[in-house]
Amino acid sequence: MFKEYIDCNMDIQIEKYKLMEWLMSLKDESVISKLNTIKNSISKSSDWADDISETEKLLINAGLKDIEEGNTFTHEQVMKEINEAYGI
């Protein structure tokens, strides 16, 4: 598992290095401008929590509170209820 992580990480590092070399050789300003737009777009939306509604945030927080208070069901309990309700 660790070796796979290292291999994957090295592959990513190599790809980033290749991209840097390619970027340094670019002369087309329109391509550089488009890449800048992509970079800025990614930077602005890096946190998914910024993209969800207030209602979704409230529901997530309510769920976390339920977990803290032990108001949860096991997988077995949920499957039993589904089986009883739908005969699955």
C-alpha cells in the first residue's frame, strides 16, 4: 500500500514537472490567459462547503449533533427496517 502511494505520488510529481516545463516554454499569451482563468476558478472553489446552501449546512450540523448525542442507527437496524417496509 505504501509503495503504491509513493509510486502514485512520484507520478504526480513527474506530471507536475512536465507541466511546469511546458508552461515555461509557452509563448502564446491566450493560452497563458486561459490557464490563469482555470487556476483562479479552481482557487475560488477549493472548499465544497462554500458551494452548499445554508439549508444544507444546517442539515449537516443537525446530523453531526445527532451523532454526538448518539441518535443514530446501525446498518443492521436500517436494513431490517427497509426489509420490513419493502420486503427486500
